[in-house]
Amino acid sequence: MTIKKSFCISTLFFSLICVTNIKAQTNVGLDFGATYNKLNFIPSNNTLIITSKQGYIINFNIERELNNYFSLEATPGTLQKNYSIKNKKNIYQDTENTYLQLPISIKMGVTIIGRLKIGGSIGGYYAYWIRSTTYGLAPNAFELSSNITGDEYIKIEDIKAGSDFTKKNNRSELGLAAKIEMNYKILNDISCSVKGHYYRSLMDQQKRIMEQQIPRYNETLAVTIGISYLFN
């Protein structure tokens, strides 16, 4: 059995446990916020500049409490892992990548003052790349323009293209997940939260099709706010 299949089966099993035991001290909530993704990639062309880009994140949380301090958490959701590539001639590509993602973590939390609680978690995630769109400026080699002196040059045009996910794309992604959070209990069963997330891919964004292929890894930070309900 492959790692990906094992992870999917274990996450499905965990989610079923959480749902079937939803009355046994289980928190269910919704988070949303912004991502900031870095593509760890060293291009062979040293004139290219890779910059991080913002995106969005939406998570549905299922947290099963084990005791007063520890819990297990599954966080299915969707998020963007965006980046930009630019050369010295201002030719650029902004890429928006959207993933479905399922982190599973073990979490520790402690109450510090009254209704205020802080916590942290660590675990792993599986993500599936569902959409990719590229915007930018690119030369059109099939259309020439002339300047005021009559010299011809290649025209620069705006582009917008969606990926058809060719065989070189690795659409599955496994990685590490970590989180810190602060929760405040508004009512006995309702809490609001602020969370900081970190995701680090362990898989190349592209399948290995060449001997000296340079790998690309996503490294994503996210900040979310959310609300949750405690089922006793």
C-alpha cells in the first residue's frame, strides 16, 4: 500500500470516528483567512526572480478531545499556494494554485486566564491540486509590431491560462503541518479563535521526468480567524 493511500484511509477513519462520536467532547468549527506561499525553487536561469504571493484559506475543523490537554484534529479545507516568477525584462507570470487539503494533527492546549486558551499542534497533511491559473505578460512570437523608426519587435501581451495538468504535474502533495492558536470562549459552548498555520511540502510539485530536474516545494504560512461549537 502506498503512503498516499495509507494516509487517505487513516484520515477517512479518523473523520468517521469524530463524526460518530460527535457528542463526546468534540469541537466543530469554521476558519477562514489568508495564505502567503513561497515556492522553494532554484531556477537554472539566474535572471529569474521568484516571489511569494497571497491567497485565501477556508478550513472546516473537527477536534476530538482526548483529555484536558490533548486532542486529535482533522482540518479539511481549501487553500491557495500562489507565487510569481519574473525576469529582468519585466516579463512575469503570477500563478494561482488551489488545493483541497486535509491536515491531521495532535494538539495541546492550556487555559491561561479565565476563558482564554492557547494551543499548538503538529502533524501531517495530504493535498490535491485542483486548479491552476497563470496571469502575466509574455512575448507573442507570431505577431510583430513596429516602432516610430520602423524597426520591428516582438509584441508583449497579457496572458491568462488555466493548466490542463499534463503528465509532468504532481497533483498530490504530502507534507508537514503545524499550528499555534488562541481561543476565547464567548459562551459555554461557543469559542472564537485566531490561528497561525505552517505547511511544508515534502513532495516535488512536478513528477521526476529528467535526470537533473530541479525540485519545487511549497512552503505556506496562513493566518485565520474562526468560530467553533463544543458538543458535549
